Amino acid sequence: MQQFINQYSFVFLALSLIFMVAFLGGRFVGTKYALSLAVVCLFVLVGLQMYLSTNTDGHSSMKDFEEATLSQKPVLLFLYSDF
């Protein structure tokens, strides 16, 4: 369950924010503007997700990994454990 929440936390937060913007916008400025605000909020959140996400092109062989470590550029390693 913790991995599920951690993996989809941005989606949960974004959906909550969109519903809150739509609800509060509907209460204060009307339904037409609330839907417009929700769509703008959706586009902003999708744009942020695309801008802030990283490329996940992994190294397919040991040779690719060695070349990456010798390239004098930072290398990010993900280490997984069952515990």
C-alpha cells in the first residue's frame, strides 16, 4: 500500500487540487468559470509533470554503465532492496 501511495501521490494531489478548484470556483464565481479554472489547472499540472519528470532510459549493458560513469557527468543510481 505504501508503494501505491508513493507512486501515485502526484496524481492524488493533482486530482484533489482540481476538484477543490472546481468546487470553490463554482461556489464563488460560477460553474462556467469553475470549469475553465479546472481545465487551466489540469494543463498546468500536466505541464509541470512533463517538465519535472526525468528520462528513464536505463543502461542496457555493463559497457553502457561503465561509459556513463567514466563520462565525468553525474550518474544517478537507484538501488532496490526487498527489505
